[in-house]
Amino acid sequence: MVSGRSRHHRVPALRPPALQEFGIERFTKKNIDKWAAVPPRPDSDAAYAGRITLDLGEVTPHVSGPDTVQVMQSLAAWRKRG
């Protein structure tokens, strides 16, 4: 500490390489077309700890990023920022 103040230095966040840079896509058009034709279903003997029901009319959309999902704000607040 110098003169009672701490010094903070900004360190740029490291961005992991995008999967696309390695020729890997998270979801391909082929995947989406297959899911549209034959939607994924749970196994017939699947067991669940509980059921969650969401009223999508009450869910507030949020925007995350740019470097981490911990930096998040509501879409309404993001729009007000301009």
C-alpha cells in the first residue's frame, strides 16, 4: 500500500477458443432437423426428483457477458442503457 490506498490493475479476461475454431459446432443444422422430426424424449423408466413448472409470462429475460455469465442484467435494464 502506498499512502493508504490500494492499487488495482485491470487484467484482461482470457477467452477460451470458440468450438467453431476447431470445426466443432454445438448444434448443427442436421441435429436440429433430426430433433424437429423426432423430438428427444426421456427414457420410459426415467425417474425425477421433482417437477418444476414455469410461467414464462413471469420469467424475466437476462443478458450475460461479455466475458462471463456472472456479468448479467435484465433485458429491460440492458435496453435502457442504450
